[in-house]
Amino acid sequence: MFAEVRARRWVAGLGLAALPLLAACSGAGAQDGPGADRPAGQGASPSAEPAKVELTTNLAKPRQVAVDQVVEVGARNGTLTSVQVRTGKGRKLAGELDGETWTATGRLEPGTTYHVKAVAERGADGRSMRSATTFRTADLSLDEQTYASVAPLQGETVGVGMPVVVSFDIPVQNKKAFEKHMSVTSSPQQKGSWHWMSDTEAHWRPAKYWQPGTDVSVDVDVNSVPAGNGIYGQESRKVDFTVGDAVISKVDMASHQMKTFINGELAKTTPITTGKPGFTTRSGVKVIMEKFDSKRMNSETIGIDPSSAEGYDLNNVQWAMRVTSSGEFLHSAPWSVGSQGYANVSHGCTGMSPENAKWLYDLSKRGDVVEYTGSDRPMTVDNGYGDWNLPFQEYAAGSALG
């Protein structure tokens, strides 16, 4: 249902009232003919005909209705008893009838014809009046609609640090309207908040890491919701996912060691190497965003000429797990095994032996947490899934609803 309902603008006779009203008698007494029951010789006097029931709508242009229009149907000289609004394919538009007015609670689809059937009872004689008509919503091009992509995916099992990520292909200016129609619920329920990273991306995270075993439902109910600048939500999305075991790795860049915990228990200590001077690895909370059993890594993607002294072009980097948008990974680094556990020699990634990298790769899933300490270069909230680098109160301040 729209949060803001426009003022009613009754337009009598539009659409519904324009068609002949087909009457079904109900409770009206029949007459034998003109002058019936009158004394002989007296002329018949015309009796007052009860006013006709007029069905009304608030559709000023019934052939070009905006998708954010809240459809209303009413009756003059009578009381509505039934209203149905359906598409040609039979899809019902939800609404509520309060006895005088039927108001849509569902939202319209663009470029769609709707059929209205209504029944009203005339108060004067109880006669039921029936009528039917149609209206059509305005077409919207793809450039006038924004589509929401949602992560995690339907049915995915993720780590305890995974935020809900909703990305829009066209910017959303009316963030308040959209956020009112976006919800995250979980079992067990956990406090959380939306945070708009930009006009095209909103994240939701709980106040603390997810509890392992949580079932989460995401409802992005933005179809036909105005996004601002003449843009509307294209389609609503629903996604259910599950939070798996708590796999949290703690990287100490000063000691060149990584400790991996599973549900709070230490599972492995791994010698690692991180970024050398000039390529310092960021300190802060990172989350595994994606995994590759093999990935090409080219220094050109981080602004380094591959032919320069610091350049590289590696075709088969194994067991790679991305933790920032800017290019930090955990991965197998057989070329630096001699430095792992002793020195930081990478270009910012976290390198480990092939055996250790394979162990972590097989254990890990999207949303697992990697906490880094030991450098003076901070992680930022907008670098990948950097949501945990703000205290929750500051994070919640990024909600459009305050």
C-alpha cells in the first residue's frame, strides 16, 4: 500500500458511470400500469423516480492512468456493496471497501488494462445497480523503471558477516519511499538497519554479526513505487537465505599470522604475508565477496603498468577470495612461501601456501568475516562489504528513514 494517499478527486460519470447501468430488481414493488389503484375517472399524477445511482472514480484520464495512482471507486445516490478490479489475465488488484468508497491497496502495473466491476444499492428502494468498465495504465519504458538486484541469492547459505545488498540499475532519488517498502526479517529476529551507500545501492546489516543458523527473508516490494525524476520501481523481489557456521579469520599483519575460528573455536593458525610498503593492506573488518578457484590477476586493474618494475600479470592465481572492491584477495601465493610468517611482500593481498589457501577456500563461503589488524591504513565502509567498519549507530544514520 502506498504510504501517501492522494486526496480524493471524485469524477462522476467517468468510465464507470458512462456505461448504461444494468439493473437487477431487489425489493422494489411492481406496478400494474399507469393509474393503477386510482379511483376511476381521476387522472394519473406522475410519481417521483428515485435518483439513479452513479458510480464514480478518481481517474481523470482513464486511458492513461499513472502507475502510482491510488484507484478509488465510489457511488452517488447509493452504497457500494461489491467492487472487483482485475487485469485481462485475471490478476486481482487488492483493495478495501468501507461501505462508501473502495480504495486500492495494491499497486498498478504499467501498460496494463484493468476491468472494474461494481455493484451499488440504491438507498431509496434497495435496488441493486451493476456496472462494468475498464481503464489502462500508462506505458513505461525501461529507462523509466529501476530494477533491483539482491544479494544473497535465493536459497544461498552465507557467513555471519554477509550484508543484504540491493542494487538498482537506475538511481533512486526518493529513497524514503523505497525504503518504506524494503524489509528484512529473520528467525531468530535480530536488530538491524538499512544504509544507503549511494543512489544505486542500499545495504542492510544486523547490529552484530548474524547468529549462525538464522533464516532470513528479504522483501524489496518496490514495484511501481516512485523513485523520483519520473522513475518507478520495475519489479518487486523476495529472497530467502540462511546463515551458516560462523567462520571468522583474524589476520595480524604485524606478526604475519592468521587465526581461523569456527563457531568460536580456533581451527587453524596460518602463516601469511600482506602488503609491503607502498601497497599497505587495509586494517578493519572485511567480508568475503566472491570466490575463484582460479583467477587472472593483472596489476593494470589497480593502476600499475604490467611492464613496470612493480607490474605483474598472473594467469592462474589459485584459491582466490575477494575481500574488497579495490582488489584485495586472500589467495595461494607459492612464490612467497619463504616470506610467509616473516615479512609483508605482497601488493596488498593476503598470500599463503597452496595447501593453506586450499584449506581456507574449501571452508569459506560468501559472507565469512576476515578481521585485519596491524596497519595504519583503514578499511572504509564502501569498499566492498565494508559495512562492519562503522559503529551500528553511525551505520543506522545512513537510513533514509532516520
